[in-house]
Amino acid sequence: MRVRRTLVAGARGLWLTGLSLVGSAALFSLTLVSLALLPIGLGWLTTPPLIALTRRYADQRRRWAHDWTGLRIPDDHRPLPRPQPGLSGLVQHCGRLLRDPATWRELVWLWVDMVAGSLTALLPGVLIVLGIEGFVLPVLIWKGVIHDYQYVFLYASDPTQVALMPVLGAAVLAAALVFNPKLLRAHFRIAAAFLTPPKAELAARVARLTETRHDAVDASAAELRRIERDLHDGAQARLVAMGMDLGTIEALIERDPAKAKELVGRARTSSAEALTELRDLVRGIHPPVLAERGLDDAVRALALRMPLPVEVTGRLPGRPEAPVESAAYFSVSELLTNAVKHADAARMWVDMEHAEGRLRISVGDDGRGGVILPADGTGASGEGGVHSGLRGLERRLGTFDGILAVSSPVGGPTLVTLEIPCALCSPKTSSS
Amino acid sequence: MRVVLAEDLFLLRDGLIRMLEAFDFEIAAAVDNGPDLARALEEERPDVAVVDVRLPPTLTDEGLQCALAARRARPGLPVLVLSQHVEQLYARELLADGTGGVGYLLKDRVFDADQFIDAVRRVAAGGTAMDPQVIAQLLSRRSRDRPLARLTPRETEVLELMAEGRSNTAIASKLVVTERAVAKHTSNIFGKLQLPPSDDDNRRVLAVLAYLDRG
């Protein structure tokens, strides 16, 4: 068992050495060249695929670290929206990749892996080969194949030292038995040291979670207050009025049937109005189509409600969790309403898809564009930009680690893409 | 006239049964869930079905799906769908087969017994009963539509009532005009919207709805 582990560690070490010397070195130098090409423009084309390749390369190493030594190396790539089509989208995407600290960590690790990583990985194999050499050498020396050779610190010219060679070989093999798995682990520890995000980033992540949680709590408290107010001033008041009318009717029904009949009509109107108000309230809390059909059809129903033609494409193979579904629905609703109000558009479109564990919805319009996503803390509207509630939307999505990307050149068209990491469950039971 | 009724809330189901019976309908079956409704529609072969969109066990659009499936099995089976909310999306699905005998109303409409019973009878006879809210949604969507903008306010009123599925006689009494006047308005409307004229009430309604739903 132990021997097997030692041999496996040796073989894996040799494989990793080769990979580090060739793969890491190649990726590192190519990325450097690509970064150097940024000023002349070509780098914007070559860098994103190289970074993506490096990520996959590092991810593979993370997997091996876990499978071979049980070491977990956390992966903390920032969630990125899919690049928008066109050159500007590519540059934007490249910029996002370069701003992600994980990208730079991986680049540094490539260099370390090439040097220290390959060396530590090489040792287990070296120990095994060296140990066996201690047994093979004396035979070759006695047969006269080798005359002048140095085995570690033993010389072939001295028969005593030749006799000691197997002893040293055995010692080296014993060392391999003890140290090989540990050496392989050391290789991955080096990788972990350079790939793991520093504590400061974790702290930032915690701060972000705290912030989004506050936002979520604030938003739901505000929502509850609004519902309470609406019920209090609306349906509740109408029911009181109805009860009063019914009481009066009871008193009048024999004395003044005509008047009683009039009041019955009024009570009916009150109940109809109460129902309408409740219906609108329900739509604002959780739209019935969303409950009945899910996001797909809810967005289609929403599109039909818009005063402008809205083309809806894409189908989701299942349903996201209810909170995600609701957040996505209200985001789309707000984006469409915004476009109708401010964009001066003639048509709009919505595209939905779910891929690689992410729900992605794009909402576009052919309006005047110029919508900007204000940077945090700079207020809602920027110079010349269309006033937008996008910041609030981003906060709402933030609760689900969702993100928002806006492409809206002045003159249009505007394309807002939102992405929420989520799994789909329970394929729809609906037949349509 | 035999009715199959599907409504999961006891109070509403009870009220509907009493109302329908008061107007001489025979309740063939009154059920409170989707599977029972499917079975009742299959076995009872009613003259008309009154169905709530949302039914157990899934509490999604089970009732609507049942109604649509039953109409696929038996084209033209009269179905009046009731709901707490109306959606153009659902209306479109109900009207898609173009065979008529379809109603889609807000539950509020049962407040007015006469109107509601009129709608049930209309649907049972192969006509259409669309909720005014559906029509309002359709019209507001087409507010930029040129042919629609050319209608006079009176013609728009007639168009709305016609789209709800009402006959010329009903429209005339509602607007307090003569039937001849309504007939004149309708032919004007069909002219302006460039729809082929038709004397058949039902086909006329479907043509208007199809026009409004386009685009």
C-alpha cells in the first residue's frame, strides 16, 4: 500500500513537472506577450482566450489537488456577464477580466509553478530513481560497464564506497516511502498559497454580503409597509364601508325598499372596487401568472401588457427557485417599463436562457439609448445620461449574487443583460 | 342545460351552484380539483363547463389546462373560464383553435347575475364571452394602430362590446340605440379595419379578436 502510494506520487510528480515546465511556462509567456500587445490593440483579442485557458488550467490543478491530496484550493473568480457582441463588448470583457484579482493571482502562480512547483513535483520521482540507481550501479561497476562515476557522494573508483551504494540507495528509497506523498502535497500547497484569495478579499466578500443582506431586508420591510398602507387605505376601508351599508340596508329594507336597493348597488360597487384593488396589490406582490406558469409565460404575459410590441424569445427548461424567479420577473418588468417611459422606443425584445448554472435575461429596445449605470454612491443620474432606476435593480439582483450589464450608446439601441446564478428545478408540468 | 362546474373555494362553488340552479341550469357535476374535472368533462358530456383557472392539486393553471385538453378532445366544447385575474396570454390560448364556444371572465362578473348568466348561455350556444378587461388590454396595446385610430368614439364602443362577444341586439340595448344603427356601425368598423364582412355573429367576433390580437 505504502509502496504503491510512493510510486503513484512519483509518477504524478513527474507528470506535474512536465506540465509545469511546458504548460505553465507556455501560458505564462504567451500571456505576458499578449499583455504587451494591449497598447497596439492586438492584445485585446488574444488576452481573453488566454485568461480563460489559464483558468481552466488552474481549475484542473485545483481538481487534482483535491483528488490526489485532499487539499482544497478555493476558486473565487468573479461572476462575469457573457461578453456583448462586437469589438466594444470584447474590450469591455477583457477589461473586466483584467480587473479581477483572481486573474493576476493565476498569472503569478504560473510563474511560481514553472519554478518552485516543477521542482517540488520532480523530487518524489527523483528519490525513487536515485534509490534504484543505488542498487543498479554496483552491478554495472563490477561488470566494468562504468568506471568513473559519482553516486551522490560515493565514488565508483573506491570499492568500499561502491559496496555502500546499495545502503545509500535503500536509505533514499526509505526516504521516498516517508516523504513522497508529502512532497506531492507540498507542490499543491505552493499552488494553494498563490491561488487562494487573501483574507482581505474574503473580508470584502463578507462586507458585500452584509450590504446586500441589508438591502434585501430594507427592501422587504419597505414592501411590507407599502402593502400594509395599501390594504389599510384600500380594500380594508371599502369593506368597512360595505359593512356599514349592509347595516343601513338591514334597517331600511322594510321601511324604504327603494333607498335600500340603492344602497345594495353601492355595496356591490364597493366590493368590486375592493376586489380590483386587491388584484392590483397581488400583482405587485407576486403576479398570478408567475405562480401559475413560471417565469417564461409570466414574462410573455407581461410583454402582452406593454403598450409597445415586445418580442420574447427563449425558453427555460425548468423553473428557478421562487425568490429568483420573482426577482427576475420584477427586474424585467422594471426594465420594460423604463424603456416605455424614457427610451422613446418603437419596439422592445426580451431573451431568456439558462446555461452553465446561470439564468441570463437580456432586455433591449431600439430607443434613444444613453442609459448609464451610475457608479456606486454617485447618485442616480449622470451627466447627459437617462435617469434610471438601474442602481436599485442592481441592488435587488445583488441579493442573489446576480449582476447587471448595460450597453447603451447614445442614439441606441439599449441592451441590458442580467444574470443570476441559479439552478433550475421541477420541469414544468404545464403542457404549453 | 347541463353544466359541469369546477371551483375549489367552497363558498364560491356553492354560490355558483345556487345561481345557476336559480336560472334553470342543471348541475351535472360540481368538482373542486383538476383530475375530477377532467373525468367529469369526459363522462358527463355537459352543454357547457364553468371552470376556475387555478385548481388543486397543483394550484397552478390546472383548470385552464383541463379545459384546453377537453377542447382538443372534443373541439367546440363550450367552456367558460373564470379567474381572479385576466391575462391576454390565456385568452389567446383559449381562442387559438378558432372554434368559438369560449368564455374568459373575471370572477367579479358573477356579481351581476343577469350578465353572467347571459355569458354562460352565449358560450353554451357556441358564442364568445371575453372580459372587458381583456378587450381593454388589447385595445390599449393597439393604441398606435392607424385603422383603429380612425374609428369614431361610438364605433370604438361598439367594437369593444362586439369583441366581448355581444350580439347586435345586446349592443343596441346596452348603448340605447336601434339595431339598425349598430349594424351600420359594425359595417363601418369592418370597412375601416379591412375585415371581410360577415353576418355570422360568432365568426365576426373571432375576426375582431384576431385583428386586435395581431402584432
